[in-house]
Amino acid sequence: MAAAVLAAALTGCSATPAPPRPAPAPPRPTATSASTTAPGPNDPAQELAQLRAALAAAQQPFSAILSVQVTDGTLDVRRQGAINVAPDAQTGALGVVSVQQDARTQTYLTVTRDAAWTRTEDRPWTRSPRPAQPLLVDHRPLAQALLRADPGSFHGMAKIRTLHGGTGFHLVGRLPVAQLADALDADSRAHLAEHQVPDCATDLLIDDAGRLSELTLSCEAGGYAFRSTTGLAEFGPVAETPPPADL
């Protein structure tokens, strides 16, 4: 934050004005002052260091609105809802819309600390154990894999496309499908294996707190094209997710 300092000049009363004093010379820089001077804007080395620090820091619990869209030309799946991410558990309530060959299916999913409930269309809720796969995969291994494969995959800062905006760390590169398996559901992994897709273009945006903002995977082989986009917005404090109210 820049601060403005106003200096008042005191002069004595005299019939003859005193000659102006020369301006004081600026202080010579010392080793201490040089080491604490903030780097200029858009310093790539400093931004990369900040990204690495954000990836290494412990992830703090948070709540957010999760949105996921997966499509491969024949199937379109959209998931959206509120999730809570904490070290010991992930909970949330999501709506899932699947469209395949003009057939549309609406499913609801609620995951608490103890169980999961699902309901398709207007059918009754079904209780099951918590799913093994988390609602939100940890994005940090993907970011670290991109940096290991090519430090030039860090493209600096980019605008976050959410209501509150801001900027985030932007990484772009390619990763083998095997390294992306945790970021894909079972059906997506099966489709990529069926079409022998070797790798995916990975576009990752991470906010200044080290949290995922957006992850886009674009995977193609032999005329087959798959795309997945996962986004987080409206961050807040973590909260408990209750069971569905209409059980």
C-alpha cells in the first residue's frame, strides 16, 4: 500500500530571506533494504515462487460451489452444487444432469460424513456407504507434475472468471492419462481407455490461496474428443452437510 508523507518546512522571520537548502541526498541502499524490496509487477520468478509456496502449504478447509461438465460428443454430464472440503472428509449436495442420445436424466447426490444418498428423478432416496472417490480431487499433484515435466508450463497470472474475480496462477501443458486418472470418474477413464487416448492437454488455474479455480482437460485420439471442465467459486467457511430433508 502506498503512503503519502507531507513534510512542513519551518523558516525563521528575517528581513532577508534565507537561501534555500539543498535537497537531502537519497539514502544509499544497504544489503538489508535491498533484500526486503518487493520485486516489480509481473516478476515471473517471484510469481513462480509464490505458486510453489501455495502448492506446498497445507490446504485450509473451505466450502465452495462446484461445477463440472464432461462431454465427448455422445454424452454430456453436468454436476453442480455446494461442497465442503476438509482434511478428514468431503461432504456436499449436488445435482447431476446426464444427456445421451436426447435422453435426459436428473440425479441428486448428498454426501455426509456418514453416508451417501442418491435419488434419480422423483424416485425415493437410496442410502449407501460414502463413495471412495472424493467429490473434488486434489489438484496440487497435477500442478506439480506439470512443473516437473516443463517449468515453462507456468504461464504467469490470469484472470479468474468468477463473480469475485481476481487473478490466479495459470499452468498449461500435457499430462499422460495415467496421471489424470484421479481427476476423472470411472466412466470417463473407461472411454479414454477404449479410444486409446495417450494424454490430455491440461489447463489449470489456481487462486492465490492455492485452491483450485478451474481445471480443463482436453483429450483427443483417432477422431475421438473428450473434454472435462471443473470449476470452484464462492469460497466460504466449511460447514456440515445434513442428510436430505425429504427422506
